[in-house]
Amino acid sequence: MPIGQRDYYDVLGVPRTADAAALKRAYRKLAMEFHPDRNASPDAAEKFKEINRAYEVLSDDQTRARYDRFGHAGVDGSTGGPQGFEGFGNFEGFGDIFDAFFGGASRGGGRRRHGPARGADLRYNLRIEFEEAIFGAEKDIEFERLERCDHCGGRGAEPGSELISCPECNGTGEIRRAQQSIFGQFVNVAACGRCEGEGRIVSNPCTKCRGTGRQRASRHISVKIPPGVDDGAQIRLSGEGEAGARGGDIGNLYVVLSVRKHAQFERVDDHILLELPVNLAQAALGAMVTIPTLDGDFEFEVPPGTQSGEDFVLRGKGVPHLRGSGRGDMVVRATVVVPDELSDEQRELLRRLGETMGTPTLPKKNGKNFFERLRDAVAG
């Protein structure tokens, strides 16, 4: 493991046997805690980035299997993008591990071909409104990327000209040097520096891209955001990253979502929390009040004898489930507001009321905090 790079399971605080649901719960909790918009500590942004990377690797079955087998070298090897996405092929990946320990040497060795490198993956940070995350949206984004040259089609050669065999490696794409060691003779195999492992070179470079096969261009696309996404969610758009040099495969684009806070609602998983202020009379006698919900205004009945901090659940008025049908719930928490300014008449009325009520007793407490009560409430 590289110095200073933590184990991804430790980053998320989960055991190596954690299933997908446990990974998602741990990721959401940490992402909310360390999101730079919510956490003002100097290292919050770096921790948030580390948390995202850990979840990217462990939430995908293939990358997780490579990480479990090879560690960071299995998922952070750079054959493509800045984050090393999908850049670790089957036998090529094992060869990279072998090279890390033996300097690229292979005993006797078979030939290993080096094709054009895959293009880089790109990241686009997209800030969306609270309602857009809840109900979904379609957003237009624009970014710059390296695309295949429209003059040479990504070959790097002027149209009509041909690629020729590299004279440095005789078209193999590899430079082989024999070395003697205490274990016998080893053959060091490395990619040819002149043709960059392709085995062919451009004799007549493209006049537009100068032989690279790529040109920088602005890309405008529409991104569909599904209902129920949360802060920190990522949308992968295959083939929207950068083109590889000289006809290499195109990388992916990762759209990372950042959700703005709402003035009245707070989200916990797929549930919505609303704090409802009520006055003394409404709490004691009950009342019909209009409250906001995700679907618009709703007539809510405050029952007589409501206590401050009491929770009421509105089923199915929460966030649509990202995977599957149905929606979460909305939890209304009543908060009794005691006025700090009273008229003479109000003061007199309260004084007379207080004389008739005697000494109050505290309601029974079950020892649970708000989030524990929330879990009990939404569980039915």
C-alpha cells in the first residue's frame, strides 16, 4: 500500500465482509459528515474525496475483487483516467503487479502487445436543487475534453498516408534487454519509447492534430438525474470521457452531484424531516394547520395535548426510492414555542390559566434520542 494511503475498508469504517447495503449506509453517513458545504474543517474536502474514492472501488463488484486481491495497485494503476477507473485489465493488470516487484522482467518471456492507451476518465461536479434530487431532472452540461481528430479519424496520420512498422522495436511494440542475475538470465521487457508500445509510427503526421490523433473540443450533453439521488451520488456516462491517443478507447465521464440544502426540510436517507412550530393553545387544544410537503401544502391535524418534540409520521410523503418503487416517509416534529413578548391582556389570561392548572408533571421519557425515535416511527 502506498505510504499515507489508507485501506478503503478503514476509510468507510466497515469490515471486509460488509455487503452492499452496509457499504452504502457507511458512505452516506460519512459523505454527509465531511461534505465541504457542511463541514468547515480544513481537511474536510480531502476526507470527502477519500470517502468517495473508497466507495467507488468497493461498491463495484469487479473493482472490489481486484482491490481485495491486489490492494491499491489493483485499482489505482494508471492506464487511463485520473482516478484509475476501469484501467486494470485481466492479464495486463497482473503484468503491472509483476513489473512492480521485478522491474518488468520476465523469464524467457512471451510477447506482450501494447495497444493504444485508453482515454482518461473525467469528473464533472454538478450542483442541483433539493427538489431536483427528490423528483429527478434533466440538466445540460458543457465541458472540454480531448476528442478524436476529425481530420485523421484519430489515426494521427495525414489522410492517405499509412502507418509504418517502428524501426526501433521492429513492430513488436517492446524493447527487450537480457539481464544476468543470481537466478539466471532474465529478459527485461518494456514498451518501446518511440512508438509508445504500438509497434507502428506515423510517417506523415496529421497536419491538424500533429500526429496525436486528438484535438480539444467543447462537449455539450444532457444528463438525466433519476429521482431519489442523494448528495455525493455519481452518475457514470460511458464513452463521454477523453479519447485515447491514436485511436485508443474513450474513457468515461463521472457526474458527481452536490445537493443544495432546503430552507425547511432535512433529509435522512429516504425520509423527510419537518420541524413544526405550534403555540401553547394549539398544543393543548389541538388545531388544523397547513404544512409544506414535497407534494405541496397539506392540512395537518395537531392532536390535543401535543408535547414539544413529539413526532408524527406521514406515510409515503418522503423521497422516492432510488432503486425500487414507493417512497419514504415524512416525519413532522412538533415544537411548542413559548412567546417571549406578551400583551397585558395575554399575560393576565395566562396568569389566571396557570392558577387553575396546578403544578405540571413531566411526560414519561423512553430514553431515546430524536433519530432513535425517528427509526421507531418510520418502522411502524
